[in-house]
Amino acid sequence: MKTILVDPSRCLQCSNCWVACKDEHCGNDWSPISAPQGEDQWWIRVEETEVASGAHMKLHRVPILCQHCKEAPCMAAAPDAVYRRDDGLVVIDPKQARGRQEIFEACPYGVVYYNAELDLPQKCTGCAHLLDAGYQAPRCVTACPNDALAFVDEGDLAPENMYAPLEVFHPEFETQPSVAYVRLPRIFVAGELATQDETGCIEDALVTAWHQVTGDVYEGYSSTFGDFHIDVEAPGFYSVEFFAEGFKRKTITDIDLRESRSLGVVKLWPRLTNC
Amino acid sequence: MVHSEDHERVRGKMRTTCSTAGPLQVSVRDGKMIRVEPLQFDSAEVDSWQCDVNGKTYKPPLTHPLLPWGMIGKQMAYSENRVMYPMKRVDWDPKGERNTQNRGSSGYERISWDEAFNIIESEMKRVIETYGNSALSEFYSAHPEWGFLHYFFSDWVRFWDMIGSTHIDFSPNSWEGWSAGSTLMWGHWPAQGIPAAPDTFFDVSEHDDLIVLWGVDPMFHNLYGGVDQARLWRWWKELGKEVVVIEPLYNEVALAVADRWIPIYPGTDGAMAEAIAYVWITEGTFEQEYLDTHCIGFDEDHLPEGVPAGLSFKTHILGKGSDKTPKTPEWAAEKCGVPARIIRRLAREWAARPTSFWVFTGGACRRQFAEGFTRLAATLGMMRAMGKPGSNMIGPFLSLSGPFDDVNQIGPGGYADGGMNSVCKDYRNNSVPQRLTFQKLLKSVEEDEFEYFGGDLFNTSAEEYFNVRKYPTDGCSPIRLFWQRGSSCTNPPDRNQHLKFLRSPQIEAFFVSAPWFDRECRMADLVLPTTTMYEREDFTEPARCGKYIPPSYVGLRSAIYHQRCIEPIGESMTDMDILAEVADRFGLKDVYLEGNSEEDFIRKIYANTNIPLSFEEIQKKGYYVWPAPKDYKPNKQFNDFYHDPENNPMPTPTGKVEIFSTLAWEKYGDHPEIPPYPKYIPELEGAESTELKEKYPLQQLLAHPKFRFHGKYNDCTWLNEAYKVKGPDGYKYEPVLIHPDDAADRGLKDNDIVVVYNDRGTALGGAVVTYRMKKGVAQFTYGAWNDPLDGGFGAPDRGGDGQVLTNPSPMSAHHPTGGAYNSSLIEIKKADLDQLAKDYPEGWSGKYRTWNKEG
């Protein structure tokens, strides 16, 4: 069985995935797989979130589509109108699902849309009609210019084959998605290190962040211009320590990393070598 | 398991074509397009090139990565905004009142093609008889549908040169500062100041360690090549290259791959460049020997004979010249807003590591005194011994390509290579000597006569650049009839002034031929429907502009047969067929077409290629991919000059790179706006304009729109629903990117509808509050379809075209045609939509919007 592997770190928000999807489904009736896609539906969309501040801000871009869950809430809500194909794709039957609001309401990912004109819940079909007709991949995958989307064998999604650890998008929903993710955005702390008089950049400083409750530690080094960017796993309050040869050690405590944060310019005092 | 059963029905019939976003395969069923995809090559038929560096390999993808508008064909071909049939403005009577003042406000009526041709014929003949051929004029959008046969360098220039008319020129407005500035240093007049960069792809991949992008964003703005660099940048990152981006906006390539974004105030780039030179000079980390042998004017020892002491670049940088100011990083930091430590660090890294310098074209060159920055940037290139392995200068587009040898890969060529003219027997040259730059159109109806110099897009030499043009040229008439191919004249600055020209009674007839009704169509007296590339046959190379510039995309080199996907929409015709009919009415059809049909032309064009398929085979298959050239030997940019400057001189008066420009010295002496050596000059309207900034404190940034091809596809809902800001009135407003501090100062929050204004104009937009902007700068870009609430007399443009605010001033005394476009100060405030609706009831209901045919 094949599924889609999503790598948000590669997403450029170029629009090609959602435009390909709309091109395939708007104005085209692919019954019995899908009726024409309604207006303002995004069977695949890119959610953009701006985090942190200043020159160390990031735009997190996450492609979001039907997760083709193994424990699909939409199927549970309407077992007679939503089914899973042998190839794993979850499909809303456009005939049986007419008027079934509960299918639209069941999805915790918000990827089922309601077509008021057709009175029909609709979502990504994984381009099942194209795969049946011999296409090698869904339209969004083919259109992606940067491999943020890939169509892969589920069997190949073993940790030893992967360039990054596999992740589940919103594991708390407990729906066992088939769609897999790697490199989902993390909360981070970032900034740049400079000398106390701000005349010099401090490169190769060891930057250590630790969770003030769990003690989990994350490390990194400052780069050419003194920039540092440390991803952490859990939200919470952190302490960050800066250590660079020739400079006094500095620790900043109680950094609120319930969301990503930039510390701006962090200045270090030189250590006097002669005393 | 439910399967869709009728696979033939699902697949449809496959056709091929090529767009400005890249090559396409189109599924057609029952005469309608059902699907548009990127063209996908079969690995079995492709003998791909590749590049191996440190055990890592780059291979171009089999599926061509498209730009955002690549797959919107269905929405656009069948758009309600198509021009469906010829239309005439209701109150334009070629036999009576012309009501030119009503252009932009009155509506249109359908007329037949026969009526349209009769009007065209009688108007052209009347104008010729009354004023002479020079009163006819023609202009074209530089951003039409992709084509070779069907392109303005083919059908359009052939027709008008044959008829005889005043040619309206473009300036090279994508890189105007280079064309005006760096030409003084290294010549390259035919390439408008941008030296070709063959094989830079290999040089960067193999030799560079640091990549500096200055005011450029190649990820989405590499022109026609699609998003073909995305995987390449990833590969470069895997090879360990560090990427630094200097830009007022945290741009797309920076978001994707940069190690450092350096925000800078627009127009102060020259100050930062001078400070980098200062660090290199004071620390002795530049290539002195190269400068001694390849350049003139870097230091006092290498000034041309007879030039007074104190005019060398080094003297200026060290503060030993007339301004007595050393150009230290601290000095520059005050001006450009980049901390001195960052400037110093960048300079040191750049000096220590092989560095690729991406700076050609870009926003920093479309400004007042931009010659200063382009010459400074080129001087930095010289100080790094440009041509040495790893030392290169390129731009976001027209710069980077895979191997191309021009011997084994002969296709039709690029759009600038002539189209039908490349296979016709004869060409009639224009009998009218008069030409006019598009930047002087308003002047042409306001002043009886004037003079200017500064060349144009077809400039080939310094002589042509300095050649003074008189308007009207002796023996010629002012223009009276203006025919534009395409709905947008490529975004002239200060749009309301351009509209003033278009409303002038001196322009007795204004025709537009275009596939979509938008922008300037709304001003036309006659609108003629033309086809899109889905509705005609052609034969092109993706991303190939012309022989004047090397091929420019890092994909598999291919040629595409445009199989007609659908029949022409409505009564649309190709430009060639329209012009052939007009030619016929002048008894010139055989001169124009030489008896060829569309297919005859394509057959002849095809016969000039080296593609080893029969014409019938390529016609059926739709494309050809050239195998990788064998034993390819890269010969990178400036390689020959680097090794042997004596035998490979630059096209300059001295044969050297003239850091001290002998041309500028001869013509201007030590002129404050165009000194003989490169120098940062603060703009009259810019970061250092303290007085004007009290009124308009923000700098406008005019980077290319990500989801439009300049002014095209503004109406595509698949795209605009994702990027426009929906107001409380449901209208989709053009985004205005503003820094959180600037927004807070003005009480603005995300999605507020705002008024953006200066003395030149006013437009509405939707606030996008983001740290992607440098504080003090707001991005409000161009190309949104205008919706002026009063028809274009100064009331707000609800559509939000940033060009109503931009600067039409000259770049400098050296470039008086214009070119200060982006030097624009603005202010932003929250819009009162209810009040605007009350003040402009007709405009608010859509009367003047440029996609309203009814009036």
C-alpha cells in the first residue's frame, strides 16, 4: 500500500499542490470516487504560521490534507457512506453521503468540507480515480517542486529507511493516520550572539537549552554571524546557557517557550585572560 | 472496493503546450480541457546530465517544476474575463466624437470582426493620410503568453516594421540600473550591462562555499524556469554552502535555505557595498594584482593619464577624496540599518571563502542613482577577481543553466529570436525613424517637442545610449494612433499619469488586442480578442529567451510542440491572423506571411533544428529532450578574461573593466549624480529623505508578486483566495506587508483594510503584519488589476496596484529616460470603507474596475 509522506520543512507554499488539486477536482465529476469539488475547499492546503520575531522569525508551512486514517472518525460517523479501499484510501461516497453533515463534523483535522450546493461532504480522495487509471501518484505529489510531498510504499516507512524520524500529525487525535510526516515544525528559541560592545559576532558558541521542569536538554552552536536556533520538543519554561571560548558564561532563565521565541541580540562579556 | 471504471474518460486525450510557468501536458475531453499538469518525461527516453560534487549528485527532475500559475489554465482559458468578441467603446465614434476623456469610464458594445477590421483599416489609413506613418504607434506587453511563432518579436514587429510606424520602446526596466550603470564599467551594451554567465551552475556547485544574494529571490523569480531551483538549493545546502540574503524582505529563498537574513533599507545598498570595500581595503584582503592587470581606476596608480589625482575608488572609500569620509561599516550602518559587526563579518567571510554573488537585476537597481550600486557591486566582483574559479556574479534569472553547447542542442531558439522572421525570406525595415520610450509617453502629449537620451531595450553600443533623440523626430508627427498587444503595458510607474496619456485627445485611437479584459483594455476604444497558448500551435523551448542570453534553466533541455488543446474561445484569433487580415487591407498580406500558414511556419522553424524526429513525429509526440552533451567542457563567465585580459578585452574604450569610467569622465566630469568612480548617492526620495519622510515615513517595496505573472492572473481564485486579504465587505484586497512595530504605531492589525498613499496616488490594501519586513519598509507590490474609484483621476485604487504610488523620475543625469521606479515613500492608515463607499458610490459598485466591460 502506498501513502503520502509530508516534509513541511521543504514546503515553499508555492501553491502547486492545491492548484493541482483544484485543477483535478473543480468542474470535474469523478464519480463514483468524487463529485466536483465545491468552492472554497482546500483538499490540500498549506497552513502558514509566523513564529518568533525579528530577523530570527520563521514561517512554518505545513501541508495539510486528509490523513486517510485507519481509525477514521468520518467512517465511524457514517459507515454506510465512507469506506476504505484496499489500497488504504478513505473515500466519501458522493451518492451515499448526500446530506450527511456528521461526516463533515467528525473530522478532527478539519479536512472534510461541506459543499452546500450539492449538500455533500467532500475531501481528498488521494486521486483514487487517477491511480485506478494508471497514474503513478496523486496530483499534489507530482506537482510538488521540492519533494515536500512524496508518494511512498508504506512498507518503506521503516525508521532505517528514513532521512528523519517519522512523525504523526496530531497524534492526540488517535486516528492512526496513513499519511506520514517528517520534520514537523518545533518550538524553538533563537537569537544572535554578539560581544558586549556589539562590535563582534560570536561564532561557535555552545548554546544549551534545558526544560526547567523535565530537565530535557537541547544543544546547538552559533553560526557565522552569531546566530543560534535551538529546537525543543516540549513547550514550557527553559533556561538557555551560552558558552564561548574567551567569553563569560551567560545563562538566561525562565524563557517562556510555550511558543517559539527570539531573544534578539544576546551580549557576552569577554573573559579577561590575564587575571 | 469501488473503482472508477472508465479510465479513458478519466485520462482524456493528452496534449502538450508550454507556458511562462514551464511546459505542460493538458488532458482534453469532448473539446474541453479537463486537466493541466506539469510535463513529465519518461526516464527511459531521457539521457540526463548530472553534476557530481564530493560524492553527491544533482540531476534535473523528470517532472518540470512549475511556477504558481502553471496549472491554472482551466480557470484562465474559460475565465469570464476573456475578451470573447471584438468590442468598441460605446461613445467612441471614429467618424464623430471620440470622447477620449471617457476612456476608463464608458462601457463597450459587441461588434463583428468585419466591423472591427473596417474601423482598423479606415483609422490607420486616415492617420497615415493626415499625419503620415509616424503617427501610427505600437506597443506590447512584455509578458504575453509563451510562444515563438506567436510572440511580439515575431508577428508584431514584422507587421509594424512592414507598415512603418513609431516604435514605443521599453527600457530594460527589469535591470535598468545595470543597463545604465555597469555598462560604463564593462561595456556589454547589447546585454544591457549584464554579462552572460555561462556555466555558473558548475562554478557555484564545484567551487563556492558562500552564496550571497543581494536584493534577489531566485526561488520564484527566476523567470520562466519554474521553481526549478528548489531542489538545487537543497543540494547546495547538503554540500555545505552557506547562504546569506541581503533584502528588506525575508524572501522566499531566504525562508527556504538561508543561514542568515540581513534586512536592509531599500536604496542604501551602495553604502553597505562601500563599507565592504572599506574592510577589504583596510585589511588587505582583495585581489590587488587582478585589479592592476584587469581594471583601471581602482587606485591612484591606475587612473587613466590626464585624470587629476584623488578620483580613484580607493581614495573615495578611504575618505581621502572630496567628502573626507572613510566608508567604515559604522558609517554605513547609520545609513543602511545593518549593524556594523554584521557588515564587517560578511566582508571577512566573503574575502576568506569562494563566494558566489547573486545581484544582477533585482529591486536595488530600479531606483534613483542605482548606477551607483550596480557599479559598486561590479567593483566588489572585480576586487574578488571575477572569473577566478568560484568568483562569479549572477542574478535570479537568465543566469543559471545546465550544460548547453549550442551545437548539439539546436531548437527553435528563444522568444526573442524572431519567430516567423527566422524563416521568412524577406524583412521590411521600418521606414519611420522615430522611436519613443514608454517612460516619455505622457511627455509626448504634454510637450510640443523634447529631447532625451538613454537608449532602449535594443541598444547595442555606448554611441546609441548617448545618442540624443528628438521627439518628434525631424519630419515625423506626434503619435495619434496607439495599438497595444496585450492588456498591460508592463506596469509603468505612476499609473495615474499613464492614464492621463491614454485619455489624451491627441491619442485619437487606442486599440488593445488581448486574451483577457483587464487593465488597459478598460481604456481602449477597440478591444480585440486573442487566443491563449492553449488555442494555437507553436514550437518553443521552455525558459529560452533568446540567443542574446544563455539558456536559463537548470532542467532537462527540451523543445515543446504546442499541440492545440482547444478551439479558440469565443471569436478570438491569433495576433498573426488579425495582423494578416489588416495587412491584406493594405495589399501586404503576401509580404507579411509570404504565403505561409501557421503550420507552414512551424514546419520551417522545425526544419532549422537538429532534432532527430520527423515533423509528424514531434507533432504527435509533443516534445523532445536533448541528451546530455558529450564531453562537455564548461567555460565559465569571465574565464578567458581572467586568464588573459590582453587577448580577451572587455568591450570598453580601454578594454579593461573601468572602475574609473572614461566615458562618464568624458561626458560628465566629476558629476554629483554620475561621478567617474562608483559611489553611493542618497536618493532624493528614499531612506535618507528626512523632510519627505515626515509626511511619508515608510519606504515602499515593490518586489515581484509571488502568485501573479506581473499583471496577469490577478483574477485566478485558486491563487488569490490564498494570498489576498478579504475585507469585511467581501472584496479581496492586495496584501500590504508591514512590520509589527510600524503596524502598532498606526493602530493596525492583521487583515485591516488600509489606505496606502503618497503625493502621486492612493490605493487600498489588506494589512499583513509580519516580521518578514524590515521596520520602516512596507511591501505593496504591482500588477493587481486596477479598480480606481473615480476612473483613475486620483481617487483610491481599490484593486491595490502599487504602481499608482511609484516614482517616474529619472534615475540620474546619466539616465534621464526614467528608472527611479522603486524610490517611493508612502504612508499607511486604516481605511474607512463606509466613508469610501459613500464618497464614491459608482466606483464602489464597480463602474470603473478594469475588468468591467459594461461601464
